[in-house]
Amino acid sequence: MTTALISQNNITWLIIQAALMILLPASAAVIWKIKNRAPLKPLIVGMIIFPVFALGLESLPKQLLFTGTNALSLKILSNPILYYLVAALCAGVFEEIGRFVGFKFLLKNNTEAKNGISYGLGHGGIEAVIMALSVINLLYIGIAINNGGASALGLDAATENAVVLQLSAVTGFTAFLAVFERLSAIILHVSLSVLVFASVNRKGCKHLLLVAILLHTLADFEIALYASGIVNIRTLEIIVFATSVCYALFAKTVYNKIK
């Protein structure tokens, strides 16, 4: 009989985490669409733009900046603060430019303010789903390890041990924290989407694209507080959530003016 290396409790919490990471954006999108009779197109465009710009195009400068194969990347990698700043700036520039492209070219006929929120739910929602899929993949590997099938997956002993350690650390609290982090991220994406929507579709708001880039960079740079040991993960998530709420309040004032 095979002795389970990862407890059922760990596996259960991982399943709950993945399910909530999918249900959170999905339910928000459904409720928003029904309540506001919002079209599906902005939501779908947001779901397309995120992987193209954040996972695709954003990786191109990172190949130059973070590989350690040239003087510039070596300088960046040798300075943790500079590393997180450059990474945050890359995310800010590419994701906000992605939103701009979506609103300017793919949604040029969808000029109602509610479409900015729909887009943000798609952009942030698909990111949550992609992260949930990575959790599901990890869960699959963990179950395979428990059933003695690690070798069939091509895992060496070091990788197997690393997965076991990672999954064994999963608790109700860590699952909740992961979902809470996604909530903060979705609020952030919706807020920034409203700003970029306004920059494209309303006169006198062009500067909001630059504002969105700067706010996004600032939010992503907050991870440096944890990486540098200044705060623990709980405090970081509280800071991130507070930041997202502040952005949402700002975006609400903009939304109320443009709707």
C-alpha cells in the first residue's frame, strides 16, 4: 500500500482555492452583465488582450533585461530593488498599452462607460483562471505523486520533493490568501481599465493612460516590500488590497464623470 506523501487536507484546500479563483471572476462577470445589460464583446476582448500582451509581448524585453547574458541585465539582477522596479514597469507599460489597443481598435464602437468595467473583468478574470489552471496542474502532479506515479510524469527526486513541500504547506489560510490576492488584482484591473477607457473615449482624459501605467507600476512594485523582508506576506496582501481599493475609489470618480 502506498503511503500518501501529501495529505487529503492539503489536496482539499488546493481544490477549494482553484475553484474559488475561477468562480470569483466568473460570478462577478455574470452579475455585472445581467445587472447592467453589458455586452459580451468587451469581456472577451479583455480575456484576449491579457495573454497577448502580459504573457506574450511583455516577455520580449524581459528576455533582454532578466537573462543575465548582457551588462544591463547583470546590473538589474544584481540590484533587487532595480529588478522589481523594472519588472513592475514592464507590466505597467505592456498591460496598459494592451488595454489601450483593446479600447482604441477592437472596441472603438463600444463607447459606453460600462464597457470599461466589462473589459476589466475579462482582463483580470482570465488572469485568475490561468493561475487557477496552474494550481490544478500542481494538484494533478501531487495526486500522481501520492499514487506513486511521479516517475511516469518524468519527475526526478528533487522535483518530486519540491512539489511535496509546496503542497504540504497548503492550508485553509494560504488558500484564502491566494483568493484574496486575486480579489485585489481584479479590483485593480477593473479600476485601471476604467482609466484607460476614459483616456481613449473621453475628451480631456488622454493623460489617464499615463496615470494607469504609473499606478500599475506602483502596485506591482509593492512585492519588493515582501521580497526585501520589510513586511510579511499577510501585511503585503493587506497593503495590496488597500492600494486596489484606493485605485477603485479614484476610478469611481472618473467613471461617474464619464458615464
